[in-house]
Amino acid sequence: MKNIKFVFASFALALFATNYSSAQAPDVPVPAPQQQGKIYLTNATIHVGNGKVLQNATIGFENGKITFLEENPSIKTDATMGKVIDCTGKQIYPGIIATNTIVGLSEIEAVRATNDNAEVGTFNPNVRSIVSYNTDSRVTPTLRSNGVLYAQVAPQGGLISGTSGVVQLDAWNWEDAAVKQEDGLFINWPSMFRRKGWWAEPSGFELNKDYDKQVADLKDYFKDAKSYFEVGAHEKTNLGFEAMKGLFDKSKSVYVSVNYVKEMLHVIAFAEELGINIVLVEAKDSYMIADVLAQKKIPVILSKCHDLPTYDDEDIQQPYKTPGMLQKAGVLYCISIGAFWQERNLMFEAGTASAYGLTKEEALEAITYNPAKIMKLDNQIGTLEKGKEASLIISNGDLLDMKTSKIEQAFISGRQIDLSNKQKALNEKFSKKYGVN
Amino acid sequence: MAQVFRPIVIALLFLVQLSVFGQETTFHRNGPDDYREGVHAFINATIFKNYNTKIEHGTLLIKDGKVVEAGANVSIPKGAIVHDLKGKFIYPSFIDIYSSYGLPDPKKQPGTGNPQMETNIKGAYGWNQALHADYSAIKNFIADDKKADELRKIGFGAVLTHMKDGIARGTGAVVTLANDKENNLVVKADASAHYSFNKGTSTQDYPESLMGVIVLLRQTYYDAEWYKGLKDKREYNLSLEAWNNSQSLPQIFDAVHDWQNILRADKIGREFGVQYIIKGDGSEYQRIDEIKNSKARIITSLNFPKAYDVEDPYKALWVSLEEMKSWELAPTNAAALAKAGIDFSLTPADLEKKDDFLPNLRKAVKYGLDSTIALKAITYNPAEFLKVEDKVGSLEAGKLANFIISSKSLFDDKCDINENWIQGKRYEIKAFEPKDIRGTYKLAFSNNTNYTLKVIGDIAAPKANVIITDSIKPEVKVTYKGNDITLAFNPEKKKEFNKIFLTGTIDFDTKTWQGKGQLSNGDWINWTAAQTKGPDADTTKAKKDSTSVDLSKLGKVTYPFNGYGYEETPKAENVLIKNGTVWTNEEEGNLTNTDVIIRNGKISAVGKSLSCAECKVIDANNKYVTSGIVDEHSHIAISYGVNEGSEASSAEVRIGDVINATDIDIYRQISGGVVASQLLHGSANPIGGQSGLIKLRWGYAPEKMKIEGADGFIKFALGENVKQSNWGDRAVVRYPQTRMGVEQTYYNYFTKAREYGKALSSKTPPRKDLELDALLEILRGKRFITCHSYVQSEINMLMHVSDTFGFKINTFTHILEGYKVADKMKAHGIYASTFADWWAYKYEVIDAIPYNAAILTKVGVITAVNSDDAEMGRRLNQEAAKSIKYGGLSEIEAWKLCTLNPAKMLHLDGHTGSIKAGKDADVVVWSDNPLSIYARVEQTFIDGIRFYDSQLDAQKRDDIRRERARIIQKMLDDKTAGAPTQQPAPKGKNDMTIGDEN
């Protein structure tokens, strides 16, 4: 009874607050309406996302799709053709895609009530991240304003964490946001070692004696699921298995979080035995078996570059260099962070990778085209090519370098999105207070 | 009941009967007295009277459990029992200086999981449960023959026993390992006082860090001194009484885990005029010069690490080169101590298998330890350390008759200890090798049958045959013990049931055997065997000692002892950096085509076209040259425990006590251009601990990393961490739990400190309190606060507290809502050190904005970006550059956020933070604009010493690969040879624990 009263009271307060503050910009900007008419961005340096850079180029789009892309265009664009935005001196890039993220699932790390990223239990293939994705997260606008326009939202708990979804970051609700409601299955591969101590004072590792059993349990679960589909009709439905349908016809991938090289080899053997498509996630040691990954065509969603080496004797800059090594070996990989608010720095992770082995365009691909390919969305997003979604960002300078990376405008499927956020508002509020800018 | 009781009674009787020591006793005896004088003469032995006096063909005479005389010409009294030890060796029995023999195992109470602020020991004891100064080993000692036997077997005759539990461990007792009533075993009842860095079974929260342990010891020294001077003892304190009473004894400190702990223990001792005897863990060789400089005598272990099972190269990843090198070089430790002239004792205490002690000792000798010093380290030194050298450790007249008899020199791999005599009583370890009966004999039966008998092979297990023809040589089974001998053989193989059995006695003088025998038909005969020829000369070639070690092929000790260490610590260079783009951080601004000269550790000139004849030239064309990065907020390089968060204030703890000079993150920081860091206490409590300001002099000892003459700083913290908001539902005990309580915590402590300060200048000064001393320093403007802070209300609050008490806050660190109170901070002249763009990790950072640094800067607050994180610490240039993106600072302003401004906050800007002649040569050469994501560090100089060089780094990686491969081969050889191995596993950074694990 008491609780209900409390809820009512809060509700009343909320209404009051809404009325009172209606004059202020909302914390989360209003989603942009559908694209009206044609839009041309002219005289820009366009980074296509597939390695090509077009100088003095024009890109045009209509109904959310790219319809025009030319370097030194033969036609002259003017207001009669649609909305023309002069982008002289500007850089245009495909919208950045954050993979393996919990944006929208977690709002404040330390506040339990705001965390919807990890369900309890060991095998949860049927939980779907898309239904928890919060379009009104205060975090999302801070990602968009840095150029991150898409996210693969992935669950994290147990051994089988659940099914990921892919969203665009300017939406009214999760249905509206979904690019792909059910993307792939996320798995945490068991670890051969367990950490002792606690987060603030870690005290080493111990051998995980249950490793073999945990792997066997996982394998059994997959075998049972496979058998479930081969058998066909069932009196009793297994919701978990039902959610794994697409794995065995390879229409969906299994994303496996794994870091230690030996475990990775176990994962590969596991996938081959079960006949499933896998993507390695985090995969800090992946550079050690880059040739194997290239040969077997196993993609990698690589964990952050801004990380310390795993091993004491390892190259102290190894995490910076790993993308370059995967690139060189011909592995399909993308760079990820694996977090939420931190995703606004994804372009700088790529920048560092560029300082240590990638070209700038390769580094860009690692956060645009490559993730799209890994999620099999490259026919829609990831590059700026005719027929694809007009999801792009206009930067005042080099996107990958914080010194110059300033996103001035952004479009998702032709919709020009509002790049404001609460942090910008607070900046303005207090700059005004002090008379500085 | 009776069943339990009976064995005890029997045991007691047994003990009393064994009693040999001391003529008079207070004990009543059941039955007639059985006092024996025990006069024994051991002759013809090689006697080590002490570790460096060797007597060939000597005699040792003992009586009544003591040595009468040992020498070459000792007259043997009439009636003495004579033991002919021809070919044998006598050594003083060894002394284990680090035992807990005969003491009960400390028991830990199961923890409740709830905070425990006070001791749970009842009685008039001290305030902290980890202080057991009142523990007396002698009062708890109960002889344990089974345990004693383990040590006797490996040559030990006496031990120093003490309780290995807690930070102060009370007194130890020297006892012998004889099987006797405890009263007769005591060599010295109160022989030593013991300390350690491990709180052991204590369940009290304080201390929870190594720095907390150190300060608890320091404070206890002060408390004990104060207590001693108390005229009116209102507080009677058993712990402090005992502490004071044991100060005149040898003081022994257990400082295991790494060599740095030895230096830490020694530093505590220096403060109080105590020279500890320090127990190390066998890694002293990794920093032998510093250990030597401590002047401490060392107790160390021969607990050599097992080889790793590295057959799987992927598993081998988890074994660092440091661990590999430790495996290879641990056996050189004792030799290194000896070579450095450090007095040390060796203990078997840490060995998993005590039987490994002597083989390991011999291994140490093969790895360069002089055998005389080895002997000294287990005989004289432990005795002398404990001031019982008048009783044990050598075989001079009047000392206890504690000695071993061995078959060979102790350092011969084939040496057996035959007997261990303790207090004149014999303990047989391994029977003497029997006398030699090998040779050719004429075996004659009384029935006139004769055989030729040939005895060959090992002396201890000879083989024999009767020679009938060259090809018919039936085997004879020979068994003999003492003078008894039996022979059994079948002279005709063809016939079954034809064995002849002989039994007789040996006359060793005439080399003849004789006795009776029974033939297969049951007839008895007499027989004799007379030696006709002695044993054949030993033709088996002496096996080449396969275990000899080529010391020149061992890896080198590096500083620090890991892959990225240096064989020689780098020294300052004179360098001319030519034609760079120099960012000065001075009025000159950013200069192109400019030269910088580094000379004698300082920047000596900045300008165009400079020349320097003695300088090494670095071409900086197309490169950038800046002063080094300063990290205002770092937690790298701290040994065990960043937080002493058990109480609301831990102002007394000092990060400077626990600097970990071996942390690989130091090297990783310098690869990112960092030259100096403030190592901060954590944010677990409102008043944290004192900071350590270091320059990242990779390869140097901890004390040499500290910045000389730097001001003292202290960490404060506000908000969720100090309220324990995110520590789980049980963390609701410690005050404060709200921001209101946080304010009152400060009022409470500063009020106390102010009153303490007044009292100090009064006629009756109060007890010295290290916590209040630190707070008083703040009030007196001698210690400076860096306060972890997030929301504006609390920032404002602390400024009011400081106004009230009249001190100045130096820096608000993190300060994510600093932009909301920038004007107030400016008015107070407070610095801001912030994260560039962190937020959303907890509720109190919900309003954090990446524009914070820019707003603060524009308002006029001196602002820095900090890392709080070992990874981000090496990219602070990038974090500074974010202020260009968020808030539009100029490059010059942005660059100061990670260099000059943090240097100002740490009061180091007179020495570092800009490129200016006369400043420390803390200089970084970059491949690109240092604020660009594409910039890489090429060289980092600290005080003119090139600690990082990207090309040398590549070289190091090559070296690591080769050195790993070499040792892996060696480990695999060891495994193939059957040596035990251990499985590789990842290690945490802080594997040391200061509490018992359970």
C-alpha cells in the first residue's frame, strides 16, 4: 500500500516538473522527423568508409537513402534541387557503429536500479536486449554528438547472455530504434582462470577447475538445441532453444567473448564441431592467431585499444598495435569498447590504432564498414555508397583526432538529428554564468 | 576418559626416564635415579669445531651433555665410550632461527563479513588485535618429538621458536630438539622479539593495507615510549608492557614477499634506533646493494621456486620473464648475500619438504656460495644473532654437545647424516655404512669342501659369488650386520633343493669369518672364510658431476627484476636535441627549429643553432620537444593496498612507505611521456593517507624514486566512496554515511588536531599521535590537501571547513562539478585536477561534463587532467587534447593541463613542467604534435636520464623473447630430468596479502 502511494506521489511530482520546465530543452533531444525532399552536401572531403576518400565531393540523399555521390561533381547543385549544405573544408564520414555495447541498458553503473545488462542464470539465449533498450537514455545523446549513430546492444550475463539487437540512436522507442531486433547470440566463454580478491584490491588468479565441465555444459546445451530443431515437433517448448534457431542455418552468428588464446582455439573447435558461425568478441590475444582467423574467416569484435597489455612481458603497446596486426593478416575485425558512456571515444580508439599500424582510412573502416560487415548490415550501413542509408556525420576536422574532431551535423537515414545534449546545455549555462565561452 | 589418559601417563614416564640433562632437578622421580654421565669420545673424525676450524683426525670429547674438548690431541679419559669415526665428519648441529616448533597453530575466528572496528580479544591488552607483543613462546612451548625428528633428520639441533601470527608476535625461545622434558630443552627462554607485515588471524579491520601495518608499528613504538614514561598508569596495557620488556632482545622482522619489504622494515627500525634482523624470502639478490646498505642481518630461505611446466607455449604466456629468472637465479641468492658481505642465516622454515634443505644448500654452494659461509649460516650466525653463541653453534668446551656425524663432507651430494647428537644424546638418522668385507676368501668347510668366495660391489650392499669355474659362479646371498654374517648359496645349479646355509661371525682384525652351517641334507658343518686378497681397486670411473653449474651462463640480474628492466641503471647523459618544435610552456610559447641542451640532469640551454661538443645529438627535425607529463592523480607503483579505509581517517598512513619500484606500469607510464606522478591514497575515507611524489626513475630503488624536498600532500575524499554508498548492504557501520556526517568528520578531526597542537606546547605534552601530527601539519600550512570530490555541495562544504580552521585546500581532484563552483574555487585559489570526460559511472557524476577543464581554465582556476588509471596515465596528452574539442582551449592552454599545471599543483613547477634553462631535464621527444592522437613518444628523459627510448624498447622486446626461449629450454630440460614442476597461471599485481588467507 505504502509503495503505491509513493508511486502516485512521484507521478504527480513528475507531471508538475514537466509543466514547470517545459521551456527548457529536454535532456534527450526530440527525434528528428523523416527526411523531406533531397539534401545535398557539397564541396566536402568524403571518407566513404571503404578506404576511398573523395576530394571536393558531393553527396546527395532522398528518402533516407544515398542517391548521389561524386568527386568533383559534373552537376552543379542549387536550391532548386533540394536543400544544399556547403561543406567546404569539412570532412564527411559514415556514422560510427559501436559494437558489443550496453548503451541503453545501463544508465549509471553504480546504481543497480539502472542496470538492465545482465540477466541472472547461466543459459539465457531467449533474453533480448532490444526490449530493454532505453531510447531516452541520457547517455545516448553524448554518443551521437561525437558521431556514433548505431549500436549493437548486447546482453552480458551468465554463459549464454542472450540475443543482441542493433539500433540507430535517434528514436522514440525501441521498435523505432531497431535496425535489427534480433542480431546474434552473445556468449561468455568460460575462463580457465578465476580472479581472486575484489575489484579494488585484486589478489591474483587461480585455476578454474570447473573449466572443462563448463565448456562441456555449454557444448551440451548447443547440441541439445541443435537436436531440438532436427527432431522438429515438440510437446513442450524450450524457449531457450527456440531463440537459437538461426544459429544452425547460419543466418545468425554467435558472438563469443573470449580473451585467452587457448580458450579462443577451444571456441574455434567448438564452432566447427557444431557448425555455427562465430565472431570472437574482445579477443585480446587474437593477434597471436591472426593467420588462423583469416584462413578460417572468423571475424573479431576487438576490445578497446586503450588498454594495458595482458602479460607482463608483452609489448607495452600491444593493445594499440593489435588492430594493425589483424588488418595485415586479413582478418575481418572491428574496434569496440564494450561499455556505454565510454563509446563516445570509439573514434579515438581507432585513432590510436592508426598511430600504431593502421592507415587513417583503415582505422575508420574498423568503426564503420567492418562492424557493418560483421553484423551483415553492410548492404545498409557502414559506408557512404549509393543505395545505402544516408547516415553520416560532418566533422570540422579529422574525426579520429580529439584535437580536431568536432561533429557539426549528423544524419541518420537522411534525418538531420539534434546534436545537443545535457552536457552541452550545462556548459552553456555555466559559461554564461561566468561570462566565458 | 581412561583411554585418553593412559597414553599421556606413558608418555610422561617415558620422558622422565630419558632425562639426561642436569644433575639436579626439582622433579620427583618414580623409581631410582638414573643419572648417567655420558662420557663419549669420538675419535679419528674430521671435526668442524666451528664453521671455520677444521680438525683432521680429531677427537671430540663430551660429558654430561656438553662438550669437554674438541681437538687433534685430546686425551681420552678412562672409561669413556669410544666411537671410532674414521672417514666420518662431525659438525655442530644446525640451528633454525625461524621455527614455530612446539607452538600451537594460530587459529582464526571466522569473519562475520561485518566491519569490525575494535579488537575482539578480551582482557587488559592493547587496542589492536594484530599486536601480540604479550605472546611468550616459552610459555606456550610443548616439545613435539615427531616435529623435532623432521628437523633432526636434516641436521638441526636447536631452534628459535616463535608464534608466526600478527604484526607484533611476542618473544621467541631457543630450545633444543632433544626428546626430553621441556624444562631440559631451553637454551634461552626469552631470546628475541618478533614483528611482521602480516596481520595474521586478526579480524579487526585496521590495518587493511601494508602502509597501515607500517604506521601501526610506528605508532606502537611511540605509544610504548609514552607508556613507559607514564607515572600514573591509568591505562594498564599488557601488550605495551610486554613490548617494552622485550626491546632489549634481538629484534626480528619477517619481511617476506619481496626485497622491498626488507628496506621498509629497516626504515621503521631506523626511526626508532632498532636494527632488526630481517627475514627475507630469498629474493635479496634482486637488489643486493640496497639490502647491504640497510646493514640488516638477514634470515633467508632456500625455498627455490619449482620450474614451470612450459611445454605449452600458450600456457607459458602466463609465466613472466621475472618468474623465469627467479627460478634460474634463486639458488644464487645466498652466494650474492655472501659476496656482498651480508651476515645471514639460512632457515628451512619455508620449505614444503624439509628434506630439500640439504640438497638446496648444496645447490646454493654449486651456485657460488662458499661452503664455509654456508656452514656459518646454519651454525654460528643463528647462534650469534640470538646471542646464544656461548651455548650452541660450535663445539668449543662447555657448549651443548649438539653435533652431527656424517658419512662425508656435508657439501658432498652423497653425504648422509648418520647421527645427530643433541645435548649428549644420540639420535640415529641413518646407520653407518658397514665395514668393508669385500675381497677374495678361501671358504673352507669341515667336510673338506673348499670354495673360492669373491665379495664385490658396494660396501653397504656387496654381492658375492663362489667361483667354481670361470663360467660357473653361483651367487651367494650375504647378509651381515655388525659382526653377524650369514651366507646362502647353491653350489650346483642343476640340482634343486641344494642350498647351503652358513651363519657365523666376522673378525674384522684378522679378516676371517667362522661359524656353523647346514647342508642341504641337514648335516651340520663348521666353516671358515679367510681373506686371501683385498678388494679390487675401484675401477668404476668417478661419475662426472653432472650438476655442476656454469655460473657465467646464468641470466643477469636486471633493475627492476623483470623483462623491461635494465642490466645497469641508466645514468644522466648530455644531449643536444636539434631542430625540434619546442613547446616551452613559458612566455616564449611554441618555438620551431629550436635546440634544447640537456647537461648534468638539467636543461642547460634553449635556443637556435646551439652547439655542445660533449653532447649526444638527437635530430628532432619534424619532431616535437616538450617538458614531461605530470600526473596529479595516480595509483601505480603502490605495494599492497591503495586504501587504508578501515576508519574515517587514516591521515597517519604514507604511500611513501610502500612505493613499489618494480611495477611495470612505471615503465608503461614513461612510454607515454610521464615523468612525475603523485601516488595517492584511495578515496575510501574522508581523510585518506599521505601521498608519495615520485619521478618515474625506472630501475631505481623506491626511496630513490621519491622527489627530494617535495612538499607533503595528503588525500581527502568526499561523497559516495567515503559514505560507502556502493560497498554493499553491510557497509553501514562506519561513520560517516551521509554528506552531513562527512562535514562533521572534518570538524571532529580538525578540532582534535587544533587542541593537540595547543597541548604540544604545554608543560605536559600529549602522547605523540601520528594521525594528529599529519592533521596539524595541514593546519600549519605544511601539508597540502588533494581532495577527491564530485558534487558542488560538498566542494563548497570543504571550502567552508578550511575557512573555519584557517588552512588552504590545495587541489580538488576529479572535481567533476568544479564548473559549478569555479568562481568560488578561484576566490580560494584552489587548483582543479579533473577527468577529461568521465561520467555515468555512479550517481554523483551524473552532471559531469567534458567541458569542465575548459570552463575552469577560462574562469582562471589552474587546472589539470589526471588519470587515476594506469592505462590512461600513459595517454594524458590525449586527455588534455579533449579540452580543445570540448570547450575550445588553445593548444598552449591544453598542453599545460598535463604538464605545467599539475606541476604547479604539486609545487614542483620550480623544477619541472616547462622547457626552461635551469629546470630539471624532464624532456619528451614526440613523433608528432603531442596533442594529436597520432603522436608517439620517442624518448623520455627524467633528470637528463633517458628512461624510455622507443628504439631501445624494441630491442628490449627482442631480448625478452630470446631470454624467455633460453630459460624455457632449461626448464624443459629440468622437467625431463624429473624435477617437480608447477603449472603456469596468471598473477595478480598484488599477490601479497597482509592477512591470513581463509
